[in-house]
Amino acid sequence: MCKMLFIATRNTLQEIPHNINTPDFYLEKISGEFLPVKRHFKNSNVYFVGTSRRCSCDFGIKSNQHDLSLIGQIPPVQKLLNKLRQLKGTLKEWEKRHEEKIIKSGDDQRSYLLQTQRLIDIILTETQNGNSVEMYCVWAGDYENEPETYRTDDTTKENIREDFEIEEKEFRTFV
């Protein structure tokens, strides 16, 4: 199941369409199946915000700051399996795939951090201009469900560039 993130602003934002050939951060006015989420917002311009994976699961600062050396560690069971791979002559192939996985994980982490910064840029631009930004995160398909928690973030007192995470079923207002 995927997290779906919606933001609402008083002003119209420049849409950034999803590009299937070069997936990246995107921002699109809601339509179709997303329309029921609009009832949760006071601001009239409601957008779906997605990452390169076509959902909103990957937004976050701390959630994208994993220690890559930990990702590369080989658990004891894998070490045992590597002894078998060595006997079968497939260890080099496994090590190559493992290294590629570590590199991809690091690349993805950096990409999601940049995409999160783009979302934060939108929030801060709006709040610095005196406009609130509303944000609601729900599971795919749960667009009519009421938020379980509400939170207001004062961007003049909190540094959301250092500690920005999204939580499902949480409605946030940035001022």
C-alpha cells in the first residue's frame, strides 16, 4: 500500500507533471479518484505530490539519511550462504549484485532527499509569503477518511529542512 500526499494552498502553484521517461518529483492538481480528498482542506488549490516512484512514500529527511555502511553489511546467514556460493562458483556474481544494490540504495536516498527538499521549498515559499500550506497524507484509496491527528508547524520557529517527515492519517498546517 502506498502513501499519498496532498497539499493545499491559497495560491495556484506551478504544476510539475509526472514524466514517465525521467521520473522525479511532481506536483499535479487533483482530479478523478483524488477529488474526495478535497473536502478536508480549507485552501482551494489542492495538489497531489509524488516522488519518482509515483507515490509519496519516499518523502522525508531523516528517513532518507540511512548509514550506507549499514546497508552494505552482510548478515551472518549471508556469510554462510557465501561459503556455499564460493563452492558453487557464484560468489563473485553475488558480490557484484550486492555492490550494485548498495550503490542504487545510495542513489535513491540522495534522490528522495532532493525531492523532499523541493516539497519543502514549496512550503517555505508559501509560508514566507504569508500563506498557510495544508498537508494530508493518506493510504491510497482512503481519500475520504478523516485525519486521525492534526498538527500545526510554525516555519519561523521550526526548521523543517532538518526534521521533515510525513505520517499517514496526519493533517498538518504549515504557517
